[in-house]
Amino acid sequence: MIGWVGLVIPHLTRMLLDEPVSNLDFGNQARVIAHIGNLVKTLRKTVVMTTHFPDHSFLPGCNVLLLYPDGSHREGKGRDIVTEQAIHNLYRIENRIVDIPEYEKRLCIPLE
């Protein structure tokens, strides 16, 4: 199946991925996310991905659609709209969003 997917990808302009890293270990999650980033950057693919992991929204150039339990939504750049308050409203959990400038990373840390 992996080989077949590799043959199809060059012909696709858009891909829809439903939680592509769920149930993967830490290392494979990082590799899959990096590969998705490469598809977007080097092959100019559009990737629409569902995720429940806030850190994915902080990837460079990432546009995000937040779907709230009350049916409302918000969209924009992940670094702009995924805030501590937004995470609290979505998941009802206290959290902190921290920047690690030396690695150009932003992380969401649950406090509960």
C-alpha cells in the first residue's frame, strides 16, 4: 500500500489526512509531520489534516480551523489563533503556550 500511495502523490494537488499521526510513537510522529511539511513546501501540495494535537497548528505557514463544541468556529494562522484561551475553550484544560526561540518552536503544555 505504501508504494501505491507513493505513485499517486505526484499526481495529487490536495490531500485530506484524518489524524495521520494518531497511534504512532514519538519518533514516527515527527517523521510523518516532517514528510507532510515537505510535501507542502517542495511539491506544493495542499494538505488538509485533522488533529487533536495543538502543536501541529504552530508549524510554519499552517492555516487552522478551530471547531468549538458549541458549533462556532474560527480560522486563521495557527500562531495567531491557537492561544491559551482557545485551547481552554476547546478542551477545558489549563495550559501554557511557550516559545523556544533557539529551535524556532512553539509548544502547548497542559497544566492538569
